[in-house]
Amino acid sequence: MPASSPTLTPPIEPMLAQPLSSGNLESLRGVAFEPKWDGFRCLLFRTASGVILQGRGRSRFAGEDYVDLAYAFPEIVATAIAQVPEGFVLDGEIVVIRGGRLDFAALSSRLRPRSEAGGPSIVRLSTGTPASLLAFDLLAGPDTLVARPFTDRRTALESLARTWSAPLHLTPSTSDPALASSWFTRHESSGVDGLIVKPLEEPYAPGKRTQGKIKHERTLDAVVAGWRPQLAKDDRIVVGSLLLGLHDAQGRLHYVGGTSAFTAAMRTELVAVLAPHGVAEGQSHPWVAADDVRVPGGASRWGKGKEWLPLAPSLVVEVTYDQMEAERFRHTAGFVRWRPDREASSCTFEQVPSIEASSIEDLLRESS
């Protein structure tokens, strides 16, 4: 493909997706299915001077109206300079693959060194924890393609990707509901979040939710054993999140994550609901001064832990979740209802279904 002057420049809002039911995939017509990755969304611009990796949101740094992740992923930049012609713009996801599965914690660690002084750390991380770019759309190459249907953009992307090597990869895509369903079930353990559903004849719509997403969703009953305070607009202390636990086979209560999607009114109401269950200073609690269970406050995918207040581990709540990773919710759980009919001791890890082991590399080979 010939080189060209850039036809698109950053920032461009990525096309988004709205939730769909995980019902019968056969009923979805005129669409393509792709794995839903759990990484950093990224638009890659191959310019005359190098590569821009535009991330989500606006930059916190002066003079920048978008986040450029190129500083953090020199291995992706170097490969893109060699294998992507000038003027091309890709949409994809930056991930870290370790042991055949996606590792979001390792990926998050790649963003910490930012200044020039962090250069040695960036180089070390790019070697020890290399990232990959999983491309799933082509916005320009060499002409602007955003107005073209997805079928045309996918054909052009596949043509470009024939010459790629790691860390650039082509995301698998299929119009076969049976194959998509197998991806959904077989590759959950390797970190695939679910499926993206793309209308075949639709153009690329920046910032619009014209795609669909189907995610794993399950429910379980968990113990509410703590909460994190939050400051309301009128400076009142309200409930920011409930901290959830499950018992292991020895009866020990482990922290597994939280739920926090509450209305302003409910955050206030929860203060009164939780007040009778507070644990006074000096009283015992399974997460206070514990050295044999996982407790709140440690490192997580969202950063360092915040202040939390212990509760007597007796309240039970039903929550929705998509996946568990290392016996923790991969994402924040969703509040469903209180379960006064359940004993806290009955909330165990036995509720979590076992998932067949799988490998991201096996899934990526299905696109080659």
C-alpha cells in the first residue's frame, strides 16, 4: 500500500458500544462478532514523524488535548513505524499477555514512568512486560475510511495485517454466531470480557454507541464487611462503596471487591443502614490485623486502596459480576438487593463456577 499524508489527525473520539443481551446470537443479523478485550483503548496514528497512540480521555498535562500513550509503549511504536505506512489510522486495544491470558495489572504498571527521568524504567518494562496492540478497525489507509461500511474497513485492515508481526495483531472477527459463542465461553478464563457486535454496513461513528457489547454476567451473594466513605456536595459523609467478602473452605473471609453504583439518595440512606453494624475501635474483625486473608487497601487494578470502615460481617447482598480473577471481581460488582434470608457463613467461593482454561494465543491464531 502506498504511503500518504495523514488524512485524519488526533484527537478522534473512538466509536463506542452499548450493552446487549447475551441471549440468542442467531437472532443478530448483518453483524460481525469480535472478542471484547480488557485493556487500554487506543487509536494509532502513523504520522510522517512517528506514531501517536491516542488513549481515552483528555490529558492532564499542559498543552495536550488528548492522551498520547506512545511514551509508555516504545515496542509498539517501533513496530508500527516499521509495519504501518504513513497516513494510516488504526483502532485497537493495548494489552499485556502473560501466561496465555490478559494481565491488566501488569498493563497498568506500564503507565507509571512518565517523565524523561523514567526512561530507563520504560525501557525495562517494555522488555520485561511487553505489550501488544490488538487492532480491530481501520479509519484511514491511505484514504479516509470512516464513512465506509465496516466490511470495507475490515477488508482493508486484513490486507494491511498480512505483513504484521508481534506486537501488532489482528483481532479475530466472524459473522458465524456459533463461532462467536464458542469464543464467549471458551476464552473467558484468558481474560476476554465478552463480545463486540459490529453492524457490517455501518460507517465508523466517532463517539457514538453504534456497536453492541455482550458481557459475561452472573450473580452471587456476598458478605458486606466494610464500606468506604465519600464526601457529598454538601460536605456530608455518605457511602462511596460497599466492600464485599466471600468465605474460603476454612471459613476465612476474603475481600473480593466492591459495589458502588448508587444514586445520591441511596448513598445517604446507606449510612443509616450500616450504622448499627459498625465495628468499634479495638473490636475484632476478620480484615483488621489479619495476615492470612486478603483485605481491602492493597494494590488493585484501580490503584492504591483508600480508607475503609469495618462492619460486623453479617449483612448479605446479592450482586452481579462478569468475571473473577485471582478470586477477586475483575470489575466493580453491581448491587441487586439485600438478602436478609441468607446467613453470612453461607457466602462462599463455591458459588463461583469453574471456567475451562484457555489461551489468548489460541484465539489470535484463529485470525491468521
